[in-house]
Amino acid sequence: MKSRSLLSFSLFLCTTLVITACQNEQKLPILGHREAKELKNADGSTTIDTVYQTIPNFRFLNQDSTYITNDTFKNKIYIADFFFTSCSTICPTMHRNMKEIFEQYKENPNVMYLSHTIDFKYDTPSRLKKYAQKLGVDGPKWQFAYGSKDSVYKIAEKDYLVAVIEDSTAKDGYIHQGWLVLIDQHRRIRGAYDGTDNAQVAQLKKDLGTLLAEEKK
């Protein structure tokens, strides 16, 4: 069941990456689930509009033991990921690449970063604080989020479409995907990239610039 879950998420996100690679240079695709809804206009007529999946309201503690919510990222573009501080496999590479983007857009007030720990047992806010300081990104621009297992795992798999699993047989006790997920100012998923793959990280940098230009229009 666990491997099947990971496979299904991988297939979905690999498909989205193909879409991203083939996208119009002026506008990124909107990813995730969507549905057509009938909307009633002021004059009584109706129209059909597409409603896209969005990141729901959330409330987590950050590395400063302060609650962060959607309002923390209001009107911001942000890159989200799921990791844990004791990870010895993909996380160091993911965050090394993410920090490159952080440094590139350090002076841009419209770009933020959100890293959710999946280690609900060990990664307390104080632990996240030390991690952020060691990484050299401790500040409001890059938020490190801690929450209960249910709240973090649910938002990962249902909303960000990233598979995370607690697995005692895994090397570090967890299995998770190393996606860096690009979220626009309207909470919509606009791209998903393997944070350990240099080519995909380069595509993320390019797509972030495209999204910033799109949001200005």
C-alpha cells in the first residue's frame, strides 16, 4: 500500500512536470484537481467557471514558536517542501538547492519559502530554529513549520500532492518525496520539481521568474 501510494503521487507529479516543460513561456499551467462550477451572475444568468485546487487554511508553529497561517503568505508566491532535520538522504540536497533560489530572490519581497517537517516526534520549533540557523536562512522569509502528524501529512498528500510516510524500516524512519512545490498568490499549485535534480531546479528558477512576471499583469 505504501509503495502504491508513492507510485501514484509520482506518476501524477511526473505528468505535471511534462506539462510544465511544454508550457507557454508567458504563463504557467495551474496544476492539481479542478472542477467546473455553475456561477450565478448579478443579472440572473449563469456561467460555467473552472475552480482550481488551492492550499487550504492552515495553522502551524514556526521555528520561533509563533503560529503561522495562510495570512503569513498572503499575496506572496512561495515554494513549499516537506523534510525532516535528521534526514540523511535527499533533504540536504533539496535545501541546498532551495537555498540557491533563496539567495537569488533574497531582496524580492514577493517570494517566500515554507518547509514542513514530517518528524512530529523530534523536530520541535527549537530544533527547527537550530536547523534554520545552520542553513543560514533564519528569518521571516523562510518559514519552518511544525504540526501534528495528522495535520502535516494530510496537507502534504491531499493538498500539496506530496507523499509522506512514517516507516520504521526506512533508513531514517520516514519516506517522502523531494518535491519543491511552487504556489502562486492565489494558493494554487503552479509547478512541482524534484529538489534533488539540477535540471528541474533550474526549471523552477525559470518558472519562478515567469510567475513573478505573470502576477504583475
